Amino acid sequence: MSFFHELAHQYIDGEWRTGSGSWDIIDFNPYNGEKLAAVTVATALEVDQAYRAAERAQQEWAATNPFERRAVLERALRITGERTEEIVEAVIDELGGTRLRAEYEVRGATEVLREAVRQSLRPTGRLLPAVSDGRENRLYRLPVGVVGVISAFNFPFLVTMKSVAPALALGNAVVVKPHQSAPVVGGGLVAKIFEDAGLPAGLLNVLITDSAEIGDAFIGHPVPRVISFSGSDRVGRRIAATAAGFFKRTILELSGNSALVVLADADLDHAVRAAVFSRFLYQGQVSMAANRILVDRSVAAEFTERFTAEVAALKSGDPRDPETRIGPVVNAFQADALTALVDRAVADGATALVRGRTRGNVVEPTVLTDLPEDSPLLTQEILGPVALLMTFDGEDDAVRMVNDSPYGLSGAVHTGDAERGVRFAQRIDSGMFHVNGSTVQDDPLVAFGGEKTSGVGRLNGEAVVEAFTTQKWMSIQHGRSVFPY
């Protein structure tokens, strides 16, 4: 546990510190309840210190040769590779993720770092035509300055790295506030990697705290120009409103209510496997998870039989057991909420084709069907291993059902005709949609983000250039201009 005690601190201006707040955040192993570390919270004073340190360090970093910035990112990539097993172990302990899920996250974060190495040498400007003779237009891409990152608990190492690595590569400084349930994997661990990679002090800071202590100080502070947040749409609304009041840009990766659609001509074996993975990866605590499984009525009986058999066979329990597929949810509050949610749905008329038990924080998988059309479950995010199985009659009905949601993050359609799947996907109001694949996908080269209440802005690939740089126009007049007066 020395690993957690070492990294469960505030990291400000290159120093590991104890917060000056009057209470502690306790970091627990969600499976066995073991106390991993206690972190004294940062106060608004430390928020200011972190942002001021970032502001000072950023100017010199932006002026640094891009090849030198790239060298730091390359070392961070190498260190991450060397410490893969250590990071995987930390994910299992702090998040209750299975080894399969932990390795999935570390691979994703490694690819994000690999792409950030390339992003450090991205073009910094363009020459554009001018309407006047003798004038030259230059459009420069410049770092925004300081980026505030608020990370989620479900894939904290990957989610934090998705903003931190490209922001640093493009010449910015960063202050991270990890989720309370992932202070090490989503914060201290990232800071340690970059510290050991030789990142100059002040460019990356980590504040472990809570809004109960600091209020809106993290968002409303005058230094950061961009706030990148991953989490619920409820919190995202508050962040967006607060940031807008200070004219800050926001990148919001928010909740989802994704659907996986099985058309009549789908490969059912493949669709079943995709549906099980899409719904139950990391106990369903994934914003892209397939809350809703929609199946054409003509194949519903066969699909349901295969799907429920696969779900019932998923082993739940200790995430360190290599056979385990369903580990614990993040905390007891979430376990109780999920249990109550299923009980209420059954009481309201839903049928439980698979009914899992709750043992501590381990919530076994449940599959519900026959939900009333006005069931609130159909339009909300369910962060847990509960699948909603529904039938439809034809593509138009399926499109209507998929779009009948306030969210628009991800989704998938399974069909024997890929181009039919593309046409279907084009009718869906979402930021991401996949043909014959999982709803849970992430690629470092492809813009990631949602529509409607699933978020604003994009990350990954070229999208991070839009997210973490600003444009500045400069014109040069060669020769003398003619003015009207």
C-alpha cells in the first residue's frame, strides 16, 4: 500500500504536499473495503497556488522547442510501458476493475500518449490569401494557456490522460482534479509519470479535493481558459453554466444512454457477444455502455435465449480472480441504488429474465424486459450491470426508440449488410455510432464526444487541437496601404 500512500497527496508546482483542509478523503478498495490511503483535501488557497504555478510555467513551456516537448512525452510513454503491471494492479485495487478491464484502460492511455508524441509537432499556423494587394495573412495556432481537468472515476487513468497528454504536447499547462474515488489512478499516478519523465515543475498539478471544500474555485479561477470535464450531465450543466459566466471554453464528456440495435439479418452469435461486452464492461459503469438492447421482433426469441444464457454465466466477485467478469461497483451507495432501481422496475411491471443478487458492493448482472413505455429507466443513464432488453418492428421503429433519449453519446447496430448499418447510423442523433461492433470504443485518432445532453466538444486526434489551442490572425502589409482618409 506504500504505492497509494506515496501518490495520495496534492502535487503543486513540482512538490508533493499535504492539503491544508480540515478533513480527509478516504481512498477505499471497493471490493474488500481496505483503506488504501487518506488524503487531506486541498482548499481554495491551494487551488490558487496550483493555477498560479501553472500560469508561470506555461509561458516558458510554450516557447520551448517542440522537439524538446516531444522528448518529455516520449519518456512518459516509455515509463508508462515499463510500469504497465504496476498501473494495472493499482486499477484493480482502487477501482475494483478486473484485470481484463484494467489492461484495456492502460492500453488506451498508452495509445493516447503515443498520439500526443506526434501532436507535439503539429503545424502551428497557416498562410491564407488576402483580399488586398501586398498583404499577407498568417493564422497562428497558439496554446490556450492553462487547462483545468476534472476527471471521472470509471476510466480515470485514460480519461485524465486524454486531456493532460495532448494539452501538454500543444504547449499548455494543466491542473487536474481527479474524482474522489480515484485520487491516485486518476491524479497522482499521472503526475508521477510526468515528473519522472522530466516535465518541468508547475506544468502539471493535481488537486485532490471536493466542491464541498472549494465551491466553484476550480472552475471560476481567472487563470484557466479551458475546463475539460468527464462525468454526469447533472454536474456538467453546473460546470458549463459557471464557466460560461467567465467566458471559458468547456469540453464536456457527459452521460450516455446508448443502445445496441440488432436487425433481423444480424449475425446473432456476434451480436450477443457485442451486447454482453457493451453492457457489462466494468460492471456497466461506462458512459458508452449499452443501457438498451433493441432486437428486431423476428429474431428476439432466439437472441434473448442466447443473450440471457451468456449473461447468467458471467462470473461475479473478486476482480483479482482471472475468471471474474463482474467486480464491485464503485461504492456502497451505488450498489444500494442499483438494487433499489431493479426492485422498483420489477414492482412497476418489468420482467427480470436474469436477476442478480447484491453481495457487498458486488452487484450481479440483471436483464429486464417488458418495461412500460413510460418507464424512467428507458431514458436515463444506468451506471451498473443492468441491461434493458426491448423489441422493435422494423428499422423506422428502431430509429425512433434509439433517438427517444435526452442523450446522444454512442451506440451500435448489427446487420449482415454493413452499408445498411451505415444508413441506419446516419439517422441516429449521437456523436458516435458503430456498425457491427461494440458501443464502447475509443480511438486516439478519432474525435470522441456526444450530442444533446451527452456533451459539448471533442477529444482525440485533430479534435484536441481545437480543444487546447486558440487562433490568432496576423496580417503583414508589404508596401504602402491606401487609406480612405
